[in-house]
Amino acid sequence: MSFESLGLRTELLRAVSEKGYATPSPIQQQAIPHVLEGRDIMGGAQTGTGKTAGFTLPLLQRLMSFGKQENGRRSIRALVLTPTRELAAQVDESVRVYGKYLPLRSTVIFGGVKINAQIQKLRSGVDILVSTPGRLLDHISQKTVDLSKIEILVLDEADRMLDMGFIRDIRKILALLPKQKQTLLFSATFSDEIKQLSKGLLKSPTLIEVAQRNSASERIKQVVHPVDKRRKRELLSHLVRSNNWQQVLVFNRTKHGANHLAEQLNADGITTAAIHGNKSQGARTKALADFKSGKVRVLVATDIAARGLDISQLPHVVNFELPNVAEDYVHRIGRTGRAGNEGEAMSLVCVDELKLLKDIERLIKCDIPKVVIDAYTPDPSIRAEPINKGYGKQNQAPRRSAGKKAEKSKSRQHVAFKSASNTRGRSGNRVQHSSHSPC
Ligand code: AMP
């Protein structure tokens, strides 16, 4: 299938071809014709599937093919809501890239930067607005944005927005939009909350799902390296050096932990930056740019900071700590193995995290191979300790069942990695087998 056969106009085809895309990705093949027909969409797709072009291309085409400027003034006709600043900036960039040959204007607004420049841009007139919910509400309360002419609404990474506690903000925004509009909702998972939200919002939506719900991508090679907590940093340095990795995204549970790890890796001579909610927008943008350009080899991120990051062809993701909520594992490893490339997702797991590991394996319905790296064998006498969940303001306890899980894991348990049936893998390191089907 070609982009031409999807019925896109020449200006869009030209932009797509300049971007170097030869064929539409599965989500694009499925979504574009339905969006062009004006249908509402419920799209199950993670970042990395090409979903941004999947909604942006037909959105631009629809804006070109209907609706007029009133009295020569532009009004905001399409609104894209995203959970994070980074994702908002990336979507805005995509709108600009795909719409470069069209006379449509877009702008992006998010918190953490001064509001005045955003007000100026809005005043000068835009057709497409990309925004995070919080800053949009600031503009609404200052009456610097008018949403009454919205024709198309996109909720990108809707599950993330709910996890981050944006549901009330979203409902406030939705109340200000015209009833008659086209709505496109994208979400990596379809929780009950998402279903609830979509019920009132979407009209006979077309359901599109490209990746199996809650399943880790098959292109991603997953492995667990059992290791004692106090030796994780040493093992990470060893892995980066011995494999000569040049670009690694490392996940940490807490902002403090991310900073500390970045400092330690830098001290080990591995250029590292940290990205989390306490960093200024400028620092976050710089860290990401340095990581993308290869100036820093390792980017340590918290879950929330990393959401929606588009770092294409990312070869390695390391879970320095497992996430508190199993679904976040799927999001984390989704940063690698993107757009047809193979990726590797490694988890450094200490005895405290075995319960979290079990939850993840139950969710993804397979056992992640466990490979003990020689010289980093866990000490079997070390007992599990409760995990510091690290919920600061940014790392809020997710709304799902994490509360209960956190309570449960407080009880001290004596669990250990299975020591039975260890054999040697190709690398000479020990591989631990389990009775379930491997990932
Ligand atoms: P997204 O899921 O929208 O974040 O896109 C993930 C990555 O895939 C981005 O780097 C896009 O530039 C890239 N991409 C999107 N569509 C295509 C396509 N049809 N062919 C190749 N790469 C694509």
C-alpha cells in the first residue's frame, strides 16, 4: 500500500516523501481513510507506531477541505491534547513538517515557559493548537484562547493523561468545545476509565488497534539481569562499556534517583544527562537534544518525563528500577524497537523487585529470560526490602491499582530468584529457565 492510495492531497504526499516514508505504517493505513471520512476514532496504538502522522495527515487534509476563515480571521479549528510538554512539542513539529506546503498555521502551548509569547502567537491567529491540559486551562481562564470553533479534537496518549490526573482538566476543556466535532482518541491501553471517557465523547467510533493490547512489541528483545541493588550502577556501567552502547535510555523511579545515577555514571566517565519534572523546560529540551545528537550516551529519565519522547531508532532501554505499575513497563520498552528497528530492553532486577517483575510478566503473558552476568550474581542471603515508591509531586501514585499494590508490598517477604536449572547462554552468562513460555 502507498500513501497515494490513501487519497491524500499532493501537498501532503510531497511532505511525506521528503520525510522519507515509503509506505504507511499499519496504524496509518487503518486510521487515515476513516479520519478522512470524518469518523470518530478510538485508536489503540503506542508511541512508535507512526500514530502521529496517522492523525495529523488526515487532520490537515480535512481542515483544507472544509470550513472557512471568518472575516478573514483564523480561528482554532483543531485541538490536539497531549499529556506532556515533550509530546506536545513533537506533535507540533509533525504538524509543521507534514503541513509545510499547506497554508495552515499551528502553535504549541505548554507550562514551564512564559505565557506571554504564547498569547502573542494565539492572537496572531492559528488553525491548529497543540497543548497540554494544564496550560490550556490557564489560557482559558485568561480568555486568551477561543475553543468555540473547534472542528477536530485529538486526545493523544489518553491513558497517560488520565494516569497523570488530568481527567478533571480534560472534562473542563471538553465542556467548552462545540458538540458537533470529529474526535480522535489514541491510547496505548483501554482501561475502564478510558472506556468511560470515550463513551460520552466518541460517536460510533471506528476501533483501530495495531499492537495487541498490553503486549510488549515482538521486535523488542527483553532480558532481566538479576543483580543486588547496591551493585546495579556498577553493572550498568559495565554493560554500557563492554557492549560499547552509544545511546541508552535508562529508567529510574524517582527524580532524586535519576539525578544521583546520572552523577555516578558521569563520574564513571560515561556522559549522562537526567530528565525529570524538576528540571526546567530548557534543561529538559537540552538534555533530549544532546541525547539525540550523541553528545550524551545515557539519558536517565523518570516515567513521566519520558512519556511520549520520540527518539527514533533507540537501540537500548534499561530499566534501572522496575516501574511500580506493570503497564509502565510496556510504555518504557516501547521506546526501543521503533518503526521497524530491532531494540533491546534490559531490566536490572534486585530481590526487592520480584513482585513487580511477576506483575509485569503476568501482564505481558510471558516470562522474560533471566540472565545472570558473571561477577554480578545476586547474594542469596539478601532479603527483600520494601520499595521506596518515590511518589513526589511529579511521581504521583498512579490512579490504577497501585495504591493497593503499594500497601501489599510493604509486608516484608523473603523471595529470591529461582536458582534451579541454570545453564550457560551464548555469552557464557547463566540463563535461568522457567516453566512458562519465554517472551
Ligand atoms: P510516532 O508513533 O508517531 O511517534 O512515530 C514514530 C516514528 O516513526 C517517528 O520517528 C516517525 O517519524 C516515524 N514514522 C512515522 N510514520 C512512518 C512511516 N510511514 N515510515 C517510516 N517512519 C515513520
